[in-house]
Amino acid sequence: MKISTLLTTLIVSTSAFAHPVHMDLEMSSSEYRKLLKNAKTSDQKSISRDDPAITEALNLGERLSRWVNVVNTRRTSQTAIRLTSESARRGIPIDKPDMYSPQIIKKITDETVLKLPKAMKAILLTTVELPSELPVSDETFIEYARKIDRNYQSAARYKTLNPYREHYIKAASKDVRGYYYLMTNQLGERELADIKNIPPQKLPKVIESLAQLCVNTIGNAKKCNKDVHQALSSNKLSKFYKSYIKAGEKNWNSFFNIPSYAVRYDVNWSNNTAVIPFVTPELSKFAHYLKSNIEDEYRFGPWSLQLKFGNYEDAPYLRFQTGVVPHVDRLGGNEIVMDSNQSIEEYESQWTIRHEFGHILGLPDCYHEFFDAKLNAYVNYQIDTTDLMCSRAGNMNERIYLELKKAYTK
């Protein structure tokens, strides 16, 4: 499906089966602006008016962005104000998820504005001409600008996803935090055989995790909560765990395992080298861009992956398009689409091509996002912030190597 069609679907369709275009959890503000700009040119009949809190956060973020641009016109690339960088990547740990809603976004906006230096307030909260010189130190400006920028991203994400709330309500059934908690704390059949073995302070979290394990299986939170409390009252938590652990494990693995339909036929794995064909880009600089990023990333110990450029009819290829959200055509597919407006020298672009190539090899995303009906908010997290397929703070690791080896060696 072409990106233009995807973007139209993003805005127009609100059926229970519709879902937005692929968006990783750490998109930059510039990426969100491209998405919102495309949305403005599409049919918006299905989108209700923004909550005032969303509008406020978006407007504040937009004015900040314009101010940063004005300031940077007078600066060199070395002294320019940068709100994102490789070193500033924080990741979204599974035990510290991001949560956002109009109420949460409003609270962050109010708290940030309250603490904002007066000199910054005088610019950001008015319509005066944006100055090219900062009224505060670069460090102070960046500290508060990053808070505003991150809140803008939450507001933009809310605006983008909220027409598809039904999809994200259903996605709550794939929440892996219950399974993660039980495995991390080594709580299994033996440990749950008698509730006396469970420290009282841990019991509420154990019950919550077991209920989530049940939801992974049957998708009915109300029934799962009722059943787990019945199991608790009859001291049958071990039996309850046994009934649902396999489905919980399968759900967990779905975020990491290469599915059979996405295994490629053209990867030649021999000893410590895996070779994959790749259509030679028209411009040599893009061939260098691919090799320097992909071959640099996909290494583990003595093993390495190599691109074999050539004129192939059925092989991965790189395509650039203006103003798109980078994506691949499908898991295990051939087409990688990147934004032609983004410099290939930027960290965002370099991470993205490495991550998207993982999808070409069949690796799924290992992050999750859903709507929590209890919190009335969207929740998202990365299962492993050190993993290339989970986070922009992640890299190639042993897990990825072993998954690739399992898929591509006999």
C-alpha cells in the first residue's frame, strides 16, 4: 500500500479494523509535524475537534519550533540548538511506560509553564516577534524546551491515534507487563502454590499480573479480574497461572520471533557471514549510506551481514519520498521508504534505516501501545530499551543474532 493511501486511511477510516500508519514510539517532533501536515490536506470529517489541552500543547510546541529555527539561522551547525541527539535518547522502559491523555498533557503544560523562566514566557506565551538571540543560557533554554517538545509529541500522537481508539482498546489484550513481571520475579506454579509464600506487599501486583496473563488469552478484562480473585480466595493461583502461561508466553514471543511468513528465501548464511542481495541505488552516496549503517549495525562477535548490490528484480531496495514517515512495505518485504527531506547524515535517519532493515529481515517491533480504559489514557513502552527493534536507544544484540540464525540456517 502506498504511503499516500496509508495517510488517507490514517485520517478517514475509523472502523474497528482500522489502525494508523506505522509509528515508532520515539518519533521526533519534525516527524510528527510531517504527519499532521499530511493530515491537514486529507479528509478530516471523521476527526472531532481537538480537546483544548491538545490544542494548547500543539500551539506551544509549534511556537517553540519556530523560535528554535529563528535562533539557529544565526548559528553554526556546531552551536545550533538541538533538542534531540543520540546521547539524549531515553527509551521508554516497560516498567516506566509513557501515558498520555488530554488530562495528563494539560497537567504537564501547566507545570512547565509555571516553572518556565519569565524571559522565555515573554516570548512563548505571546505573539511578539521571535528573537534570534536567547534571553537565557543555552542550557536553561534546552532544559525547558525539551519538556515542551516532548509534551508536543504526546499531543501530536494523541491527535493522530485517537480516531482509532477502538483499535487501541483491543490492543490492551497484548499487554505483556503481566508476563514480564511474573518472569522477572520468577513466580511460577511452585511459587504460587500457596498464597502464604507470597509477601503481602507483592500480592496486589501478582494478582494484577495474573489477570493480565488471562487477558492475553481471552481478552476479557472483567472476567479475568473476577476469575483471578476467585482463584485467590480458593488458593488456586497456581492452577490459574498454569491455565494461561502458554498463551502469555506466545504473546511475548510474538514481539521478538520472526514469523514463518516473513522469513526470506534470499539470505545466504555461511559460517560467520550472511549475504543478502540489495538493488543498487542510483546514487553512489546512498549505497555508502546503506553499507555504512546496515553492515556496521548487523554484527555480533565474528558474525557479520553483508549487502550484495546488483540489478535484481526481487530484492530489497531503497526509495525516497517527500514528507513520509519511514516504513517498509511489509515484514519480510523488499521496499524501504525514507523521507527525502531528512538528511542521511542525521542520527534519526541512520537509526531508522538500521531499524527498518530489521523488518526486511523479518524482525517485528518489540514495543507496544494501547488504550487503558481504567486510566482513560494511552500507554506505551519498549520491552527492551537496549534492543534495536524496540528503541532508538537500542542496538544489535545477541537476541537479534540468535533469532536471525534460527531463521536463516538449517
